[in-house]
Amino acid sequence: MKKKYFIFLFFTIYFIFIFSTSCFAAWGEPELVTKLNKAFESIQEWLVKLATPAAAVAVATGAFMRKFSFGDEEKIRTGKKLINGSLFSYGFILAINLILSAIKSLIA
């Protein structure tokens, strides 16, 4: 009986120590993790800034391709695919950015 009580007490104290937030609060985040987080955030911001003009150029190219197709069905179809694909991709990038921002605000 004493052995079971001792084991229960030992594991209870062990889990309280391991999962306690107060014992890890003084340690902070490692410097490498902080640098990696900042690097990924700057890459994400750069990609979103780059995606806007890229989508605009793709939509404009698709529109010009449709406008100056002179009745060629293949060019009209290709221009329409280019416009739809670029708008879908840009929307997907913005949605991912929104989801990541929401997750970051919930965590912090």
C-alpha cells in the first residue's frame, strides 16, 4: 500500500513540475527560435507584398490575351484560365495570411 501511495505521489509531483508553466517562464524562448520566427514572419510579409503585383500582372496579361485574341478560341480560353488561376491563387494567399494572423493572435 505504501509503495502505491509513494508511486502516485512521485508521479503527481513529477507531472506538476514538468507541466507547470511557472518553472518554464523564467527560461524564455531560445534565441534561435526567436530568430527563426522573425525570419519566417519577414518572408511571409515579403511574399504577400510580392503576390499583389504578380496577381495584377497575371490578370492584366490574361485580359490583354483575351482582348487581342482576334477570335482565336485557344487564346481566349488561355486568357480566361490565366485570369481565373491568378485570382484564385491570390485569394488563397490572402486566406492563408488571414488564417495565420488569426492563429497568431489567439496564441499571443
